[in-house]
Amino acid sequence: MSRAHDLPGITLAPEVFNSSRLSRFGTLFLTLPVWVQAIAVYFVSRVVSISIFAAVLKRQDPANWSSSPVTTTLNDFLNFWDGGWYGRVAKEGYPSILPTDESGAVTENQWAFYPLHPAVVGNLSSVTGLSYEVISPIVSTIAAGLAAIVILALFRRYTDPGQALTGLALVMFFPPAAIFSTGYAESMTLLLQATALFLVVERRYLSAIPVVFLMDLSRPIGVAFSFFMLLHLIDRFAHRKQDAYPFAEVVRSWSLGVLSCVAALVHPAHAWLTTGSLTAYTDTEAAWHTGESTYLVQWLAQANSLIGPLGPVLLFVVIAGMLALIFSPAGARMGRTLQYFCLAYGVYLLIFFTPQTSTLRLLLPLFPMALTLSLVRSRGYRAAVLCAFVLLQIVWVAYLWHFTPPADLPP
């Protein structure tokens, strides 16, 4: 017979599902070192993600990235899609002459992919003698594990340990977080972005400079971070009476702000100097979409194309909802610094990116918003959200990561 303090509706194993026992376990778990808590949550998330990949693999036909014409291994599967492009950067480098089609338009090539992940993996491959394809998912998995530790430490600055841990779980079980086990650069970017934000929150601006440079060599996030730094610097100046802003800190913070702009231009400048084309990088990015670089209007056009006249209206409703969430009382719990980053990155996506099936993956840098979802103390709510994320992760891997030859929508 279940007792009054057991979880409602669970009678099969009251000795296991005893709410008092679960509470004691949770309290004990939160006394462990932060890194242990973070790695424990991250480990469970990787077990779930790898299990999903393994299950979906059973219905995956051989593709261009498969090591055999008759079968696809799990390691092959983890290197699908852009993983193959990162491998080409490591093995072939970047083209000095941009490939073009019959009309002269630039076609897809390596310049769309930033060099840090392939450089790290390529060097480790040379040192260990293991293939690039074996090392790449391992590096991603380790980098995301380290990111989990930094994210939990960052979240604990703004909320209690239990809610911070819930926020971390929401990040690591977010549907596209399955990407952290693959040959993509998202894991490395997440680690560097979380570290940079942590250092800015701690106001260790000079220490953040090398981190930001590395981050801007991992994925195209530099422009968003530069815009965020502008907002942060304006905020520091506006609140200087309530929050001291001494001259030495002004110099350090503005040094980071200016150099973050420089860092954002390193890869595009590299493409320009190597190919001789000032627009080599933007032309390459456009090759994956319409072939032309457009700004802001692409969201309106896509909304109208997919939904009709109500599409732009729905888009504005979504944007208003995101702004309301960022600047709501719950959003305020993540602090102005993280609020400004979420705002800056959201504006960046609206201006520069074309909405597509990869858009959900591009939301990963908005990880601070997980704090706004973690503030509800209800265990049922937390369990429901995590279960929903796991189910959506199954959908994400099964319908976006899974490849149907000869062509399919990208994850």
C-alpha cells in the first residue's frame, strides 16, 4: 500500500518512488562539487542522444559519408552532413579559387566552415594516428562536457543550485543538443561562448579576449558577440552610479569590445586574402540558400512563402514573445548581461540568417534562456519538459539528421 508521502499514482515500487527518499537524494546530490553535478547530467544526456542515434541508424541507408557502400556504422553516422565538410577543411584546407557554376555564381565550398574544430581534430588525428572521423565526435563530446561545467557555474550565479541544475539539463536535452555527440563544431563553440559570458559576468575582460578570438574561429557568432558587447558597455555606462565603473575597467571592457569586432572579421578576412574576393565568405554562405545575400527581409519572405499572408504576422508574434520572455521577471533572473546576449544573438539571426530546417540548431547559443524555464519548482513540470525535449530529440535525429539519398533537408 502506498503511503501519503509517496508520489501520487505510483504504487508498483513505493520503496523506489518515495518522494521523501527522492528529496533526500536530490539534496545530497546538490552538495556534490559543481563539476560532478554537471558531468552527471551531461553523461545521462549523452547516453540518451547516442541511444537515439543508434536506433535511427538501423533505418539509415548508405550515404556519401558512409565508409562502406553497403552499410553505415555509428561512427559514420555521427560524421554526417557538415561533419564531412569539416573533414575536408582538415584534409584539404580552403580553396584559393572559389568554385562557381555555369552562370558564375559561387557554389558550396569549405569557406562556410570555420577552422578551429577541424584544426584541433586534425592535429589530434596526426598525433594519435586515429582517423579524423574517429577523433571528431570524441572532441565534440569532451568539449560539450566541459561546457556543461561552465554553464552550471554560470547559472548558479543567478539562481539556486537546484534550478541551475534544471537549467543545465534543459540545455543538454534540448532537441538539437544531440549535435554535441557529432563531428560538428557546436560543442566547441558552446564551451567558448559559455566561458566568454562567464568571464564578462565576472568582469574579467582581458581574460575573455583570447577566448573570444577562439570562439570566433569556431562558428559565425562573432558579430552577435560584438553587438552584445556594445549593449553591455552601454549598460555599464548607464548604471555607473549604481554600479561603479572605474577608468581601469572602462579600458579593459572597451578593449574586449573593440577586439571582439576584430575577431569577428578574422575568418571573412582570411577568405578575402586567400581568394582575392572581398565577398568570398558571404558569397559562399549565400550558396547554401538563395545564392544571394539578403538581410532581414528573408524572414518575412520565408514566413509568407510557408504560411501565406498571416506568416509575417505570426513571425512578429513569435519575436514579441521572445522579447517578452527575455525581459520578463523570469528573464530578469538571468541578469542583464545574459539578457543582452540573448537579445543581441536574436537580432543577429533575424538580420543575417535565412530560416530553414537548421534554424533550431542555430538557437543553441541562446542557452541562457533555459534559466527562464527552470524557475518553476514543480517536479512534474520539470519532468514533463525534459520528457518533451527527449521526444523532440528523437524527432530531430529521425527526420533531420537521418539522410534519405540522394538529397534531404539539413539538420
